[in-house]
Amino acid sequence: MNTLMQVSLFSDDFVALSEFYRDVFHLTENESLRSDVFRGYMAGECMVGFSALAAYEMLDLTPRAAGEGDQTAFTFRFDTKAALDTAVETATARGATLIKPQFMTYYNWYMAVLRDPDGNGLRLACPTPE
């Protein structure tokens, strides 16, 4: 079985964006990978990577053009509604935009939808709300 090892976001200010995720979700940095163009933070067994725009060229990828719409949305799991609510407050205080306030999904998850400071889609979910 294959497992997801890493997801990455490209950002003009990748350090600030990485610190946003670190502070809101209490992620631990994998300092051995730190460079002038990369920061990586562990979210369980999956690393969330943050790359400078220079990484597009290094990887032979094409930068996303403005106005193309959402192409990704991270979902972070919370064990309680209270923990999720606290993260929403922290995220908005750190520059996130609340898109859809906390609600119950049709599959009975407690969820909020935000945009991080760079405008990336971000979902906070509590699959077992108390």
C-alpha cells in the first residue's frame, strides 16, 4: 500500500505561510530539511511542505496563474468541537479568512472552511462531534 508522504504549497512568503500553519495547528518542523527555499512541518505521518516560488523552476513545474480558482484544500482533523473552534479563532487572528463558519455536514462532521493568508482553501473537521 502506498501512503501520502507530503503535500506542498508554493508561496512568495513561504516562511510566513509555514509559520501560520505551525502556529494554528501546532505542527513540528522537520528542521533537517530546512533551506532557503523550503520548510517542512509534520502533521501526523504526512509532511506539509512550504516552498519558495523558485521551487517551481527547480521542479520544472508551471506556476499557477492568478484567477484559476481553488486547486487544493487541506483538511485538518480535530477531536472536539472546542478544539476546532479555538483553531478557527487562532487562524483568523493570524490572517486567515473565514469562508464558511462552523456547521454540521450532511455526513455529520463539524466543519469550518477558511482561506490561509495566501488564499489556499483550508478545512477544519471534527468527524466525531460531541
